[in-house]
Amino acid sequence: MEIWMALLELPEIYRTEPIFQRALIAAIMVGITCGVLGCFFVLRNMSLIGDALSHAILPGLVFAFMLVGYSTIGFFIGSTIAGMITAVMITWISQNVQTKADASIGIVFTFMFAVGIIGISRVARVHADGGDTSPHIDMQHFLFGNLLGVETTDLYLTAAVMIYVLFSIYIFYRYLFVATFQEVIAETMGISVQSLHYFLMLLLSFTVVASLQTVGLILVVAMLITPASTALLLSDNLKVVIVLSGIIGAITGCIGMSLAIVLDAPPGPELVVVVSFLFFLAAMFAPKKGYVYRFLQKRRLQKKIQQEDILKQAFRLGEGGPITKEKLMSKLAFSAALVGKNLNRLKRKGLIENKNQQITLTEEGKKEANRLVRAHRLWETYMVEQMGMTEEQIHEEAEQYEHLLTDDMVEEVDEKLGYPATDPHGSKIPTRKDHPDFPLSHLAPKSLAQIDEAQINETVFTELSKLGLLPETNIEVLERTPHFIEVNINGRTVSVPVKLAREINIKVP
């Protein structure tokens, strides 16, 4: 109840308390800056470097305090120097010492962080021994953020960093895009990938310092990684991802800072909890990549495969007599309830008719079943001829892939194989329903046939006329090549392109 009352009082708090206004504005700007910049760190697999750099600037903060006291500008300069030293050390060790990249990151950032902690302990001891009452370094504020410590100077610094980061990404977007996804191409274009790497390190150093009061050193990496990771679940377009990441960061700053005020808690953990919750929502419900979407897609695919298996078996059984539910169950490892449920679905789709306990395929059902059987047998042929598999190995594999092959893929396989008439088991490979039932391409050498008067379209008649193949003309197949079928017409040899031969309807005497 107290929390609810505090939430209701938030608008009034923000309106009357300048310190909370500054904290909210700073949190939103930090969220935007971290979110946008974090996209490139996540995409470049530099998340660990971001974590390392956020820890490694601690010595810069300590030494700045030793030199100029509690100064936002001093902290900014010291942290930036420490960040660049860390980046150079990590890169130098990775390139010149036989140490793995992740190990070099761990070595450098733990060393720098340890130096920073030693420095803080030293400063705190000196202040305690000397009875100094001047501002001192509070370890907790540096690590987890200090809501009440956001001054106007901090606000100006955060705004300047946000503008600089956003402007830099806007100006160098093309270079960052190429270097992020294709380093080799970037190098050939004259783009210095190494310079961009250090530039990102510089931007990160600025961002970490700007986040010091709101999020703290330990948790700033969450604001760099999580909004970007959340946006990547929602889109594959980099520009959209950058915008979404900035929006998610701003929302996180607003909600997280409000919760910190209501719960009287450090702002850093609150921001991390909020952004992690947003990531969880995206991970569950994001279109295409969310768990729920993928689960439903998997269920839909399972249902589709079950229906197509029933349709295919019905097509095969129909060649030998009446189709019944019992016959389908004997061919499929499905329960009676599952078969019945899928038969009802197929009936609603207009693919089958079920009357008097007998199942018949509609014209649409025959067309779909024909497509499945054709895909299955063509893929079996491809695995034997192109992949060197044996006939015993191919059936189960083809059972899986027949449901995934698109019409374009099936046509490509058919063309690659030279339009075979039978599969490795000797079964006839069905033709496409918009192709002739007895095409010239299915004739073997030495076969005799006659050009049919009925062809599938006028284009075929035109091509036949060009070759001198008129209706009722008797032909003999002489030879098949990958691209042509040689036929004899009254002692004259004619080369018919295989692609055209698939369209020519023939009669076999």
C-alpha cells in the first residue's frame, strides 16, 4: 500500500524536487546513450570488453580525485585516460603475446580494477587518519550509482556525452556498419578497423563516466548490453535496432529511476532489473525470435507435417484401391484420435472428402499430394546421384526434407538432375500438375512416340513448329544429354532442349 501511494506521489515529486528531476533526466539520457552505443558492442562481440572497460576506469577516478579533488570534469578526464590505456593494453597483449583475447581482457581489467580499489582504500585511510571532512570517494556510489549526487554539472556532462555519441554514430554509421559485419571488406575500402575500435573504446569511456552517478561502474555493462540485445530480438535492421535500443534505454531510465525513488534504493540495480525484465518480455513474445512465437511455429509445423504425411499416404493408397482410416493408421505411427483430428482439418481445407468411411482426395488434395510425392522422390534421387548415399539411407532423410522444400527448390533439384523420370527405387517421379502427364523428357533412348495434338499452351506449339515437330509426327529418341534430347524425325536429327521436352505432351504407341 505504501509503495502504491508513493507511485501516486511521483508526479508531484518530479514537479517540486529539482534533485529528482535531474536524476530522471540523467537516467533517461544515460539509457539512450548506452542503448545506442551498446548495439555495436553486442554486434562486434565486444560485450566482455565493455564490461572490462567499465571496471578498468576506476584507477582514473581515484587518481583524478587525488589530483583535483571531487570534480566531475576531473573524473571525466581521468576515466577517459584509464579507459584508453586499458584498450591499448588489451589490444597489445592480444596481438603480441600468445594469450587468448578473452584471457587478455580478464588480465587487464582485473589488474586495473584492483589498482582502483587499492587507491580508494588508500584515500579513505588518509581521510580517516587526518580527520579530513572534505568530500571523499564513496565506494558504493561509484559501484552502484548515487541518486542524490546528480548535480547540474553532471547533467551537462551527460547531455554532452549523449550528443557526442549520437552525432559520432550518425556521422560514422557507414564505416561502423561495414567494419562491424565485414572487416575484410572494410580494410579493402581503406577503412581503418583498428582506429574504429579505439574510437568505440573512447566513446565507451565517455559513456561510462556519464553513467557513473546513475548506474555505477558495476552495472553500466547491463545498460550497454541488454537494451541492444532486446532490440536485436525485435528487428534485424541495424538502423531500427539502434532506434529501438535507444527507446528501450530511455524507458528503462524513466521506470528504473522512478522505482529507485519509490523504493529508496540505489538506482543502478533498479535500472538493471527493469531492463532485464524488458529483455525477458522480448525473449518470450518477440515476433519471429521470441520463445512463444517459435513454440507456436514448431507446433504449426508439426501439424503441417502430420497432415501432409496423411495426404501423401492417402495418395499412395488411392492408387491401389479404396482409402480408409484403418489403412492410413497401418501406414502411419499415429493414434486413431490423431488421424481423425487431422482428417477433419484436411476436410475443412477442402483437400479430402470422407463419406461412408471411405476417404477420397479432392482435386486440390491430389495436387498437394502430387507435390509432396514429387519432392520426396526427387530428393531421394538427388541424395543418391549428388551426395553418394545408398538407397537404404535415403528414405528417412527424404521424409524430413519433403516438408521443407519449396517449389522453387524442387524445380532447381529437378533441373540439376536433368529431369529424371524415376527415383532410385524405380518409382515414377510425378510431373508438376501444370506439366503434361506424359512428357517427352521421360522417354528413354530407343523409345518410339508421337507428338500429341493436345499441348499445355500455345507457346509449346510455337516451339514445336520451329523445330519441325508437328502434331501426329512420329519420333524416336536417340540420345539424352544433360541439356538436350536428340530425336530422329524421318531420318533427320533434331535437338530438343530438355526444358522444352518437359512441356511436350506425347503419345506412346
